[in-house]
Amino acid sequence: MAALQSIRSKGPLLMGFIGIALFAFIAGDYFKVFDVFSNDNRQTIGEVYGKKLKYNDYQTQLEELTLMQEFAKQMQTQNPQATLTEQEKSQLGQQVWTDFVRNTTIKHEAEKAGLEVTEEDVQNTLRTGQASSLQVLAQIFPSQQGGLDVAGFQKFIKEFDSNMANMRKQAQQQPGMAEYIEQYQKIRRLCDYSLEKLHEEVLANKFYSLLGASVIANKEIAKVEFDLRNTQSEADVVAIPLSSIPDSQIKIADADLKKAYDEYKESPIIKNPARSADLQVLDIQVKTSAADRAALEKEMQTAQQQLQNGADPATVVSTANSNVHYVNAALGKNAFAQISDVQQNLDSMSVGQVKPMYYNAQDNTLNVLKLIAKTQAPDSILYRAIGVANADKAKETATADSIYKALQGGAKFKDLAKKYQQQGDSSWIVASQAENLNMQSDDATFITQLSSGSGLKLIKLSQYTMIVEVLQSKKPETKYNVAIVKRTLDFSKKTHNDELNKLNMFLAKNRDLDSFIKNAGKAGYILRPMDAYSQSNLQIQSQIGGEGAKDAMQWVFDNAKAGQISKLYECGSNNDHLLVIGVSAINDGDYLPLENKTVKDFLTRVVRQQKKAEMILAQTKNVKNINDAKKQKGAINEMIQNVALLGQPAQLQALGVSEPRLTGAIYRTAKGQFTGAVQGEGAVYFAQVTNKVKGAEQFNLQQQQQQIVQRIFSSIVTQSYFGGAQEVLLATLVQEQGHITDNLYRFFRF
């Protein structure tokens, strides 16, 4: 709460010195501007159980979730400059939709069961502070016990409006307050978002508590399952692998495939829960040419020479178009965390040394470094400040000088602060949390002056002047002033155009899908088949990125017909991908057709394995005992132990295939008896049961019942095709009853 009180009390101070991790997470904008569609359908991300997720609501939720996750990552890594990776940002875009489906489904089922969340439920959960949705709030409002300071959080909410009004009044006289107001509002956004998620979490907990209470195991079931798990067998096993029959000996007719199709029609491979398409994807990544690299190396060598000759580092870095601008301040190592190659070189360099150009594969850059200075400076500083701002800079200077001289003359800091409508309270700043490579010159000046020693300081900045008294400092650490020339090794416009022209020539000669597929390899291209690619599959958008990838998938699902080839799309964050998609089929039915390549390949494997098993069974029809089995051609013999019906399926080390059928056969066969032929997944098996023993575990009725209930409940709550925290039960409900419409492909891009 001290940080929040400080915001309310202070004048126009720099964001740098108040920029603790609480506010540092705000930097950056990851939200892409989506196309806005005119009609209602095109404004809808998706629909489930009749409830629609509109584009504006989706965007708002994405912003709030990103804000939350950015802050959580910075707190976890103790790095206020930590940012989300492209993959993490991609996952958030999908998570918003997944959460909408999940929460809407739970609400729908909860309403049928008469479940609701009361204010008392919310307050009780707040008091315990154990909900996962409160984790970020506990970082902002920590209690002494390490959880959420509920009183502090509620005080912030209660006083928010009045504090905002006071801060807006101060902003009229103190321009720097505008930044604090923005940060204060974003903290409120985090609070509101957390409370919304808390409400959803409480309802989900009620739903699953009711679901868990409906799962029971009686005494008889508990005893039977215990015996099945606790009875262990040993067996002498012979396997004749299906692979011992060459594929060339197997003839598969269309009738065989049709029969298998009907048999496996309800399997996940054939069942088509959402509209999908069979695609042939040509994705070309434009790469840097030798000429491109040579040109950039020449520029970097020029910058290196200039730094070696003592040129102004700020000018060299700016002229070289470095990815990292020059900060004329000594920074701690944490400030370089996002460019680890630079961070790793700091201690090995001496002051004035220029590190020659080197390549860093991690971010695909060429780099030149110069260590300008190395110093010891405190990381924690206790200070108090009075800020002076005036549009008339002469008056600002005169007022600041007057305050500074009065303090030198013995005036009380608190009295002068009050005179200028400021508190003048002291507070600690952790310099490493304010330092970063995006610091503006005012921030760098302020931190440098603050770190230079105790006593009064008059710090003139571009928008205002600060009179600062440093009261105490501690935790000295080594800090570095470094000039960094970092340039991405990118392709030139010529290289891009050459690749583009080459692909256009190929497309001009191969206008139909058959020739596109047939001749791609000859032209040096690799096609990636993606069968049954559904609307909810965002792999192309997330892996390739850019507006073009989104447009390509919108064409596939809104306009394409089987046999068509898309136009050429320029994709990627830097137009570094050229994308063309061929559409082999559009799958609108409830089941993928037999002609689908994935389906046909699957059924072909199934039929082939079945026919091989039938051949082996015919060849071994006269096997009467385990010794007969061992004499068969290609036989593999192993002893296996600890085979239990509810344990891990039996498996021969030589084959590495789990065999539930063999497990069941061994369990059913008495000690000293022969199982006969058992058709498995990877072989035809024969087993002689050599021993059956009871395990050492003692039957405990209550414990056994709990294990059964937990296992059944866990089988319901697990991951599913939604690709995240979507439970199997909910997925089944959505598929069969929810009438789901998923249009995220129209909006999703990077």
C-alpha cells in the first residue's frame, strides 16, 4: 500500500523513480488492430449455447489478460522489463476464446443445477486469499503473511474515485501526474479483471464440487478393483511380430477399407466435430542473402571504427540505426536481461574497450559494443523530493533555485513541500527496477543524479525541475554505461523481390492443384499437407503470423472450393513469409470421407495389421503349448513379471508395445495354464502363466473408495482437443449440445 499512497501524495516525479515492478509491466502494446466488419456475424468471434462473443468484448478481454500475464511474468522473474514471447502472446489470443467456451458451458450447466455465486461466496473466498485468480492481486497488495491484504485491496477500491479526482486536480498544475494517473487506472483494471475471474472461479468450484459429490464407489466395487490391482502374474511369453510379414504380401481391396471405415467411423480420426479443409501449404521463409550480410557487415564495421576512434556514442548508435538506443547512464545487469548476449559480455570488457563485431544467433543480429564506463552505485536509495513545473521556464528555474537555497539555509523539507502542495515524504526506490534500455534522457539523468551520493540535489529535467534530498543508500553494485550497436541480420528488398518473382513464375505455370502439387518439388519447394485443418486450428496464423496468414485462412473457410489454389499472401511480422495454400477438400459433414488422406492412411494401417495377424494366426493354428510357440519362425521369447489387470499393460522389451489384450488374457488364465493365441497391437502372443501372487498391499475400504472416485473424476477433468484448460466433460457437452460456432480464424493474427 505504501507505493499506492506514494502515488497519491507526490508531485510531478519521474516514472523512473516511482517505477517499481508494480507499474513496470505496463510497457509495450501487443494488441493488433483487427479488421472491423459491418454486419453482426462478421463482428462475432464465436457462439456457444446461444451466447455470442463479440469482437469488442474479445479485444477488451485480450487486453486485460495480456496486462495480467505480463505483470505476473515480471513478478515471477523479478525482472520489470520482462515481456511475453510471441508464443505466449499467441496462446493468450486462443485462451480468451477457450475461457469463454468453458465459462459459458459451466454457467449453462450450473444454472440447470440451481448453482449461483453470492456476494458472501466472493467475500469468503477473498478472506481466504487462496483462489488462483487472486495471485496477481496478492503481489500488488501483499499481506505480512504473504497472501492478499484484503483490507488494503478493499481500501484501494473504496478510495479509487476520490483519489483519481485529487490526482486530476494536481495534474492541472503538474504535467507529470498524467503518467501516474494512467498507471493508477491500470491497477484498477487489474483489480476489476481479477474480481471477474474470481466470480468465474467460484462458480466453477461449486460446479465441480457438485460433480465430485455425484461420483461414488460402493464396497463391492472397491473390493473387486482392489483384487484386480493387487493380483499380479508372471508369464513366459512368446511373440510373433506383425512386422515379420512383409507389407508386399498384403493385398488390400476397397471393400476392406470400406468395412474398416464403418467400424472406426466414430473414432476421433474420422469423426469431424467442426468444419475443416484438407490443405497443401507452401510456406517460404525469405532469408538473408550473402550480399545482404556483406552490406550490413560493412555498416557495422564503420560503427565499430567510429567507436574505436572516440566518436560520440549516442551519435554512432543513432546513425547506425541500432535496435537499442543509447542510454547515457550506468545501468545494473538486470537492465540488459532482454539482450543476454550483451549482458554476458559486460564483466569481460574493460572501460574504453570496443568488442569487435559478432553474430548472435538467439536474436539473429550483428553486434558491436563499447564499454563507456563502469562504476559502483547503490541499488536502493531513500529520498524525498519536491517537484516544480511551470510553462515559463524562467519562473520554474527561479522557484526551484529558491527552494534549493532555502533548504541549504536550514528550512524544513516538510514545510516547503506543504507550501507547494506536496507531501515531501521519504520513500525507497530500487534503481534496478527503474533502469531499462528504453529509458528517456530525463529518466537517465534522474537515476544518475540520485545514485551519485547523499545530500541535496537540484535536478533540471525537460518538463520540470526536481529538488531531491538523498537520505540513505545501500546495496552497492557494479553498473555499466554501454554503447550498443545491434542490427537484425535481415533480408533486403531486392532479396524479397527475387523470391517473390520466383514464386510468381512458378504459380503462373502451375495454375491447377494437381500441377501445383506435382511440380512443387521440382521447383525446389516443399509442400506441407495439413488434412482436416479445422476453423479452430490456429497453427498457420500463430506459426507464420501477420495479416496475410489471417487473410489466407479466412479465404480457406469463407470462399475456397475444393481444387482451388489461393493467391500469394505476404505474411509474417516482417513480410518474411510467402504463403500459398492449395485446397484438396472441404469437409462439411459430420465425418471425414474415406478419400481423406489421413483417414485412408489410418485405415490402410489398420487393415494391413489385421491381415498380418490373420496370416500369423493361420500359420500357428496347431500351436498347443508354449514350447510349440517357441519353435515358430520369427518367435521372440521373454519372461514378464508383475502383470496386473489395473496396472501398466504387459509389454515385451524387444517390441516396446503396450498390450492390454495380452494383460487381460494373462489375468484370466490360471497358474500353470496356457493362454492360446492372443492378437495384440504389435504381435500375436502366446503365454504360459508361471505364477500368480497377491501383492503386499492391505485392503482399506475407505482408501480404495477414495482412489476410485479420484480416478473417475480425473478422467473427466483433463485436457482435450480445445488445446488448454478445457475439460473432456465440457468439450463433450459443447460438441453435443452447445451448437458451437468458432470464427476466431477471421480475427486471429500476429
